Amino acid sequence: MESKKLLVIGLTWPEPTATAAGVRMMQLLQVFSSRDLEITFVSASKRTGGSEDLQALGITTEEIELNNASFDEFLKILKPEIVLFDRFLTEEQYGWRVAEVCPKALRILDSEDLHSLRYVRETCFKKNIPFTVARWLADGKTKRELASILRCDLTLVISSFEMELLEKIVKFDASLLLHLPFMHNEIFQQNDWPEFNDRRDFLFIGGGLHSPNVDAIKYLEQEIWPKIHSQISDVQCHIYGAYLPNTVIKLHNPKKGFYIKGKTNSVSEVMKMSRVCLAPLRFGAGIKGKLVDAMLNGTPSVTTGIGAEGMHANMDWNGFVSESQEDFVQKSIELYTDKTVWEEAQGNGIKIINTLYSKSSLEKRLMNRITEKVDNLEHHRLKNIMGGILAHHTLQSTKYMAKWIEEKNKGN
């Protein structure tokens, strides 16, 4: 593809050391940089101390405003040929402006995970009712997210499970979607991996701004860890994560072998030191960065069906997938104490990474699809009739609501 201007509209400024979403965004930006695309990254959110220095990577950055015509003027000057929306919320906020000012620009949505799926699962969990696809389809947030997918020319879907939902249940045309999980270098040698006997303790890692992580930590401390610790009392469980709330920090209890460590400067380092990664996730969506990191560092894991969902196709898991609390406890102990089982699980993780998360093959898949869309954009949009209808009607309400807020803000 010849050099083009790419505009990335971020929901937040990427923090790869704190969130899986930050890792995902940085992977995409690195792929685009390697293809000589002229990248501009913008966001209306506030930068934090952990935000990546994108300018040091040769990426132009700008701060933008919500519901402000200044963004239209920005688009007129930049004239991007490709626009990437970071999650469906940014498409709702800025999609109509991009469509009006730069109608020929290819519009890509990176869904990160299906936010509506995560939301409905969490709602069902808290109400103690079973999650069903019917409940997901009936939710208003689902309709908003699906509409956003239809309005875009291409949506990047991180989970194979979510691809199946969109293609087989919602019946979206395959031309609108691209399965694109995390992208990593293949694992060919493990010289820097500590062996079984050189590792000790369990760990959980996950950011505190993500409700599935907070629930999993509390569940681990209250229900699972006491049972593990009662059978192998000389081990510890270390909890790592940025932005952990006080309700989690208060769980720190050395007497019980439960340590709240907070943010780590190196995920790889703490993973390699640990023998087993625990991820008792009870709701959520997408694929889990913590479990990919575990495989990348030779650390077997025990998780739930939600945790492993969409991550390993038909391949054996990097440890165990357990649905009952009792099984989770026993499999955690087995994986921690049995070297043969542990080494087999580690080998499974290597196979999963090399087969499903290979950076070289995935980035080719991404760029080939983008090139195809750029070259055939008019034809693609003619086929996407529902997307055209939604862009015509739905975005008008978004547009005029934004304009109303804009005028209201002028009065303030």
C-alpha cells in the first residue's frame, strides 16, 4: 500500500503497562508504522503518567474535544484516507463527522472486545440470572454496538467466539469483519524461562479499572485462595495490577499468604517468577491479555470458561479450564505440584501462541484486508446496504444531539 494518512481516534491514550487495551492499540500502531502510514493519534481523554509517548515513536498527537466543530476543521486540514475508531463509543461520537468531512476515508472500528457482551454478562451475574444470547441481543447497548459495526467499513474482532456471534447469530456479512487477536512473535526458544523448580507462588494480574478483574480478585481471596492455602500452606498469591481500588488493597493479608502488590514495571518479570497464573473470571468478554502474557512467559494457568473463551480454538489449554470452584482449587494445586503436568501445560501454551497469535501472519492478514477495502471501497459500501441506512438515519440523531450540546456549551 502506498503511503496514506491514518487517523486514530482513541477512547483513551494508550497505557500498555496498565491495560490490555493499551497493549492492543500499541500493537496496531506498530504494524501501521512499519507500513509507512503517516499516523496521527487523537483523543478527548486526559493523558496520565502511564500514557505511552507516541511522539517518540514518530506518531503525531493532538488533543481534541467532544461535541465541538473544531474537530471538523481538524479533519479538513488533515484529510485522512483511513480512520480507525478505538471502540464503538468513539465511532458514535466522531463517526458522523468523519463521514461528512471525509466521505471517501476508509472507516475501521477496533472493537477491543464486544463491550455490550461484557456489560450484559456483568448485569446478569449481579442479578444472579443466567446469561443468554437472547438477553444480549435485546439490550440497548448491543444494538448501539452492532449499529456501529454496520456503519464502519471493517471491524477488527479480537475473539473467535465473538466472531462466531457476529457471523452466525447476528448474520453479519464476513466482508465487514476481520478476526484479529493479539499479535506476538512466535516462541522458538525459552532460554530465559525459569524452570519448574526455579519458580514459586501463584499470581493474578489485571487492572483495577476493569470490573471483571476486581470481582475475580475478591472471589479469589474469599473463596479460592483459602482452600488452596490450606493444602499447600508454604505458598503465596501475589496480586498485580494498576489502579487497584481500596476494596482490593484492603485484602492484603501476609498471614494468609495473600499479597496485594499493585502495578508492576514488568509483567514478563513477575510472570516468569511465578509458577502458576490464576484467573477465576466470572464475567467478561474478548480475549484476556493476562492469559496471553502467561503463555508468552511459560507460565501455565488455571481459568474459567469465560477466561479462556475465544482464545485457543480446539487446542489444549495452557493448564486447566475449570467451571466449578472445587475443580478450580484442585486443578490449581495439581498444576502447582506436578512437574510433568506443568511442563505439558507450558508446551500447550507455546503451541497456542505460535498457531493463533503469530504477529507475522496476523499483520499480513490485517494489511491485506485494508488494502482490499481501500481499492474497492465504493463497491463495498454499495453492498453494505444496512450500514448505509444506519449511517443515513441513526447518525443524524447523534449528529444533532452533538450540535445541541455544542451550542449549549457556548452558552456556558
